[in-house]
Amino acid sequence: MPFGGWFDRYWSEIYQPAIIAAKLVPRRADDVFRPGSVMSEIWRFTRAAEVLVADLAERNTNVFYELGLAHAIGKPVVLISDNIEDVPFDLRGLRVLLYDRNDPEWGPNSAPRSRPRFGRRLRIQ
């Protein structure tokens, strides 16, 4: 998942609470604070995860690389995006949760609706 701005708000207000409610431990790549290779830590987190979340918004290359790692080892991944156009053609056959980041009331309006839907996807993976 990319970092900064609205990505951080979605993480703290929607994804993190839903992950905790699903009795899982929320982690992001920016949780890595050890010396050494960040990619080694991401690979370790990916292998240890029960399920992963990939926000495909803005086509972040790191997210797609990490998604490829997860798919290569058969990890379940919840795909999310604010725009179906950011989802590559070969991934559109998979279920993608879409959200509206342009809604100025996304915090009070979207979080209560999105958390349960997102949480259900985590549990059925």
C-alpha cells in the first residue's frame, strides 16, 4: 500500500480497524525499522502473512512487485483501488474492492460502510 496523504488516513481509519476486527495483525511496509534490506523484511512479512491487502490506486510499482511476490507463493490478497483503470487488465478478473477517495465526507460517511465490507473480504480469503 502506498504511504502518505489520504493513503495514511484510509490505513488508520478503515483498513487497520477492519484488520484488527478480523483478529489479524495489521502491518505495512513502513513498519520495517531494522537495519539491512527492506526487501528482505517485506519478503519475511509476506511469507508470514495470513492475508495481504494491495491498494492498486495510482499504479505504485512497489505495490505491484509485492503483489507478485504474494501471488507467486499462493498468499490470498484483497485487492482494492479507487479506480478500476488503475487495475491492470490481467487482474480485473479478480475481485477488486473499489472506493471513492474524492468524496469530501469519506471519513464520517465511508469508514462505517467500508470497514465491515473490507473485514468480510479479509475473513473469506
